[in-house]
Amino acid sequence: MASGQQDVEALVGRKYRHGFVTDIESDTVPPGLDEAVIRHISAKKGEPQFLLDWRLKAYAHWLTMQEPRWAHVRFDPIDYQGISYYSAPRKKTDGPKSLDEVDPKLLETYEKLGIPLHERAILAGVAVDAVFDSVSVATTFKEKLASAGVVFCPFSEAVQKHPALVEQYLGSVVPYSDNYFATLNSAVFTDGSFVYVPKGVRCPLELSTYFRINAANTGQFERTLIVADEGSHVSYLEGCTAPMRDEHQLHAAVVELVALEGATIKYSTVQNWYPGDEQGRGGIYNFVTKRGDCRGDNSKISWTQVETGSAITWKYPSCILRGHNSVGEFYSVAVTNNYQQADTGTKMIHIGRNTRSTIVSKGISAGHGQNAYRGLVKVLPGAEGARNYTQCDSLLMSPDCGAHTFPYMEVGNPSAVVEHEATTSKISDEQLFYCRQRGISEEDAVNMIVNGFCKEVFRELPMEFAVEAQNLLAVSLEGAVG
Amino acid sequence: MLKISGLEARAGGRDILKGLDLEVGRGEVHAIMGPNGSGKSTLAGVLAGRPTIEVTGGSVSYRGRDLLAMDPEARAREGLFLAFQYPVEIPGVNNVYLLKAALNALRKHRGEAELDAFEFLALVKDKMKLMKMDDSFLNRGVNEGFSGGEKKRNEVLQMAVLEPALAVLDETDSGLDIDALKVVANGVNSLRSPERSMVVVTHYQRLLDYVMPDFVHVLSGGRIVRSGDKALALELERRGYDWLEEESAA
């Protein structure tokens, strides 16, 4: 009925909460990209020669590439010469050595976001490597991690302290020539996180990084590299919020995961970047390359993502199942409201014998949102006994939104079993009426039904993150009721 | 408790109720009977505030308030409960979660403390025994994959937990075999009290063998054409509805 429809639309029109800009003096290079800018970034960070060479190779390659246009998203042309490629909060001396040295305004920003760094980290047992505009300014729990032998630090620090590890693994999963945005990232990335878990170590803490984009017109190019050595185990949480902003901002991150024999990496993301306003103005372009390599036998990589933000989300966290008996998982909730667009999914590349992959994708579309699942399951001829199960569910919450499913399968081994299931549903007026007849408000009913729809994904998230994800979903989809 | 005067309502582009009068006192059980299409379910829907039904005339007073001016959730919080004829499935939402949210919404409205998970579970398990339901019901999705009989038992379970002041049962007996009917009737009977009124909508008098009504009304052509006691239901069982429709047409 028309009335029920309007109610649902009113519920999904809630304002973005995290819209504010912190006034911190930024050390920003002028807009534009050429070799000199790349040399400037590299010199600023005191990088070894191999890294500068790698950046320059990537830049040269990028100049030969075309921006891809195959995704089911539409956006105005990006002016790559209009972006400033480096911005760092100005350092008072040589950079903060403890929280006391961190710019109080920065800490205040985290408070507003509900991320009281010290308290929250201690209470939740989470080590936070907070990335603020490209440079990591605070890291906690270092000692505890260090005593376990776990390296968890800003990427730029890893380049200084563990150059051999960086040189060995950087670009080994996502090569500098991989795709337009990953190649751009390889040339200009400014910082990110680095994790190394030694042989047989079960990382004692959930590792967590909060990303933020702050300075106007600054593209953010994060680079994250996680290496889990033989028999190790690590769970990594990535959560994001961004201040309100009128012009589009490009975010092209790269995440590389390497799991050696018997290792497990669990990578969870809650992404809540500014999605633009009700008319589709502003918002982040989130063009990310995430890939994990199950390099050793019996290794496992699991991606879980809750994507509620960004004007455009374009990402396919993938698994290369190279080791025998290795396991890849992808659990995703993607929400598009107003004029948000998402083209997201995964690639599962089965190379080793008896490799298994599971894909569970939940797309929620509201307003004029467009939500596409795009996934590739590829079984190479040598992948004897490979198994895949794929489930794609779409939930439509308005008459003007869209849901699209693009599953690709390439099966090169006759013993492989590949299953695909897809459903499309809407919140029915009867479901809402049923809940309301039991005394539950329409807003709570919508939340309950949407959370029920996403349950299979939420239960893959670490506990504290699951609560946060449900709150985020509520913020993204609720109206300003009450 | 409930006073309906001259009620007129439209649904699906047709006039269904055409001047219906009914009064239900505290603690009374009223059976509404009638042939298919006579407007029984429309009446139940109007009382609960179903958005697809348009009230075009008349008034409904519930505990001294204008019922028609209240949202469906406000009616529920004021103690009006509808046992649905076709309970909807809500995949992924735990049965127990919905029920806890519902009970706490009611308790909050009444200014009572919300129950925590342990208190709530103890309460529900007690009621489930009454309805002969096993624990697996709790963690299944709301009505998801339930058989017809399970759905109806689930409705009565919700009613037992929410303890309404006025319960409207819309064809709660339809689709039940005799054993399930007895369980459901037993559940309903256990909820009878001098404080609680019930409107039992049914096509067959079979349910009334187990749930003994104080009053029986026959709905035909959108109006109540005859009222009586249990004997009327038995007469309908014997003679069908045709003679009444002929009489009221004459």
C-alpha cells in the first residue's frame, strides 16, 4: 500500500551523524600528479630505493592505463590532476610517542565518533592503529603484541623497521600493474597498516584500524599488508567514518593478505564513509582492491564486510585458493540508500586440490540506491574436488531502487561442485503490520527485519563489531523518528 | 470494553461492512460466525488497524477511547491482540526475539521494567508447555517454515505471553486437525478470565465445542443479522447459513 511505502521511505531518510570537520593544520602538497610528487612522497617518508623504484614503475604503468567503466555505477569524470596526493597532520616535533602527544583535537574527533581511543581499546581488548589523513598518529597495545612477536604498525614504520618483509610481500598479491586504481595506489600510497604474525602464533588481540578521510580534496590511498606465517591466526578489524563534505573524494585503497601453510586470516570491515546527501551530492568514491592469497596448504582467509557508506562502493575482496585444502569465505552486507551505488562482490580462484569457498552476499537497496553483486568463481583444471557455495539475497525497500546480480562461473575441472542461489525480496506491508500489531513501532520493525535479513553475515563479525554494525545499519536506514 | 456502532468499511474496492453494531463487555467471549465473504476477517482487521482497510463510517470505542484514531501499535500496547488467520513469515528474525521485543514494548508502555533475557525465557518456556511446543520454536525464524498448525499455536503462545485485555481470534481454528484444535482451544481457555474479553471469529462451530462462547453473532452482508447464545451456533451447524440469509433478505 502507498501509506506503508511512504513510511518505509521516511524511515530510511536519516541524516548522516558523523558530519564534521576537524581543524588541524595540514601539511599538504599542491594538487596534481607527476614523478616529482611521487619522489616527494617517498622522500618525505625516507623510503628505501626499492620502494621508490616500485612506485615509479607503477606510475609509468598507470599512464598507459584507462579508467575502467565496466561496473554498474555512474559517476562524473575524476580529475586526477585536481587531487592533492599527500596530506599529513603537522608534527610538533618528531611525531607523537604516546597519546599525550597526540593533537587533542584529533582525540576529540575520535570521541565524537564514539571511539575513545584509550578507554575503548583497553575495555574491548582491541589495539587501535588510528589512521588520520594518511599518517598513523597513535598505536596502542604495542607491548602486548610485541611480546607475542606480532608486528602491527603503520606501513611507513614497517618500511623503516622491517624493510625485508615489506620488500618480500608488497605487491605479491596485488601487483603494481593489477588494475587502474590499484596501480595508482601503488604509485602514491601514503600510509596504512602492516601486520606480521610469526609462525605458530595466535594473535592475542583483535587488531583494529579506524580510517578517516579529513582534509578537503585529498585522495586517500591506504596500503595494508597482512602476512600470517605458518600455523598462525589473526583477526583484523577495519572501521571507517568520514566528515561531511560537499565534493566527491576518491578513495583507492589496496589490501593484501598472505596466509602461509595452516594460517588463518579473518578480515572484517565496517565501512561508513560519507554517502552524499539525499540528492546524491558529495560522498566518497570507494574504489578498493582487496585480495587474499591462501598461499599455503590448509590455510584460510575470511572476508566479512558491512558496507553502509560511500557514494560509490566498488570492491571485490577476493581469495586465491592456491594451497591444497585451503578455504576462502566472503560474507557481505551492502546498503545503498538515496543515490548511493554499490558494485561489490568477490572472486574465488580455486587452484589447489579440495579447495572450498563460501559466498554469502546481502544487498539492501532503499531510496534510489543501486546495488549490484558481481562475483567470479573460477575453478582451474588442477583444482580437483573444489567446492563453492554462493548465496546472493537482495532486499528492496523502495520502488525506485535497484538490485542486480552478475554471477560468473568458470569451471575447468569436472569434479568441482559449484552452487549458486539467489533471492530478491522486499519488506512486506504484512510483515510490518504483524510487528506493529504486536506493539513494535514501525521503525523497530524495519530494523528487526533488516537485521534478520543480514543475520548470516553479522554472526561472522567479532562480537563488538556486530553490535556496531547493527547500529550502523540502523543509522543508515532509519528515519528521523522520535 | 468494546462498543462498535454503525461500522462501515471498504477493502479491495468493495464495501464490506455496512453498519455493524456490537458490544463486548469485560470478561465476555463473543463468537462471530458467518459464511465466506460476510466480512468476518474485515471486522478483525478494522479492530487491529490493518492499513489496507478503509473505515468509511461508524465508530469504535475501546476502553473508553476512540479506537479508530489509534495506530496499530498503540492499540496493541493498550492490550488489543489479533491472532492472525495467516501469520506472516519473517525470515531471519528469531521467534523469541520478536516476542521479547513485543512484550517489552508493552511493559514499557505500561511503565513497567523491561524483562531481561533470563526472566523472559522462564516466562516463555512456561507458556510453551501449555501450548505443547518444544524449545526449537524459540530460535526458528518467525513462522518460517512452520506448518499451518504450528503457526496457529504460535499465535496463541504470543497471546499467552502478551496477556491482552481484548483478544481477537481470526479463524484460529482453520486448517487445524482435531489434536491441534484441542491444544489451541486449551490454550485459549486457559486465558479466559473475568478481566479479559475475546472476540472469536470462526466459520465452523467446531471450535465452539471447546471454547464455549457467552454470545454468538451471525454476520451476513456486512451486518450482524442474528445474535444468541451457544444454541444459535448449534442451529447453524445443523441448518447452515442459507436460511438466515434468506430471512434477512426477506
